[in-house]
Amino acid sequence: MDRCLLDTSTLSDVISPSVKRRPNVAKHLKQYLRSQGRLTFSEVSCFEILRGLRKKRAAVQLHHFAEFCRHSELLPITYEVLDRAASLWADGQGQGLGTDDADLIIAATAMLHGLPLVTANTRHFAWIADLPLVDWRQP
């Protein structure tokens, strides 16, 4: 299995308790970790998970997520990422699409690193040319 960038939706599935984890996500996760050894995601996805955990005041989950991040590859938000995201935003506006800044930054990160994006929200990204999408919720 090739290296991929996990979107926040998939990252959220992955960190959920295994009892609640979707069976297909668990299967793909196991195969991916066997192949790659660690997960890769954007600093934006990290922020979105942290934001949700802080809102819930989930201290134990915050501690576990911090440890999880230490064993993962977090890709940074660089000028190049922001520039590509701004270009995507302009393209989306030209097509009459309202797009979320976080999604654009995540998509730009995947594109600049030449990685497919693993997401449960394929409709958010389907309009972006040259961005391979994978949905681990599917078989």
C-alpha cells in the first residue's frame, strides 16, 4: 500500500475507539501500517482534531492524541502549501464552489507531496484535478 495523506475525517475514524471504528477503516488501517509503519497527515488535521478534543475538554483523549502524533508524520503548512491552496481557492471560486480553507490546505499538502488523499468526504475534493482520492470507509 502506497504512502497517503489522511484527511481529518479519516484521522477521526482512525483515532476513534476500536469498538466504534468502521470495519473497512480498520482493515485499511492495518494494511497501511503494515506497509508504511506510520500515518501521515497535515498540521491542519492535527489542529482540527485538537480543536474538537479541547471543545469537549477531553483531557485523556488529548494526552493519547499527543502520543499518537509523536508516532505519526505531520506535514507542515509551508508557503508553498498556502500558495497552492490559494490557487485552488481561486479555481473553486471560478467554478462557483464554496470551499473550506482547511480542506484546501489539506488538498494542497497532498498535491505538493504527491500523495493520494484518504478522505470520507470525497465530494469536498472531487472537483480538484490531479488529486487522487481514496475512501477507507469503502471496501
